[in-house]
Amino acid sequence: MAAAGIRPRAAYAVHDTSAAFALVEAGLGIALMNDIYARTAEAEVAVVPLAPARIVEIGIAAPPGRPSPALAAFEAFAVPRLQREAR
């Protein structure tokens, strides 16, 4: 936002999407969040995608060595889907 000359005046900062949606629904501002959270909106809010879309790099933190069965299953599920979404 700084690159665009925008300086937000944040009156509220929350770490919970339900709280963010409630504040937006109450007319107290806007919320910026990723598409995964935005699709879960149960509040009466308008979800407007940013154009152009912003690219966010994510990673997985795990102990070194062989991954746990849960991590291996998560990677097998998530990585192909994230790669498709990135295209």
C-alpha cells in the first residue's frame, strides 16, 4: 500500500477472521485477507478481489529428516492444489 501512496489509519487490528468480518459488517472499515479466508465469509459483506492479484509465498516448517505421516499426507494433498492455483 505504501508503494501506492496509501497510508491506512487502522482503528482496529484483529487476528481472527470472524472478528474482521463482524467489524466490516458493522461498517467500521475494510479487511484485507487471502482468498481462502474471504471465501468463508458468513457475514453480509462484499468480497472484492484485488487486481492484479498479489503473490504470497508460503512454506511448511517441519523437523528435519523423514516427514511424519500427517505431514506427508498434507503435502500430497496441498502441494498439487497450490501449484494449480498459482498458474
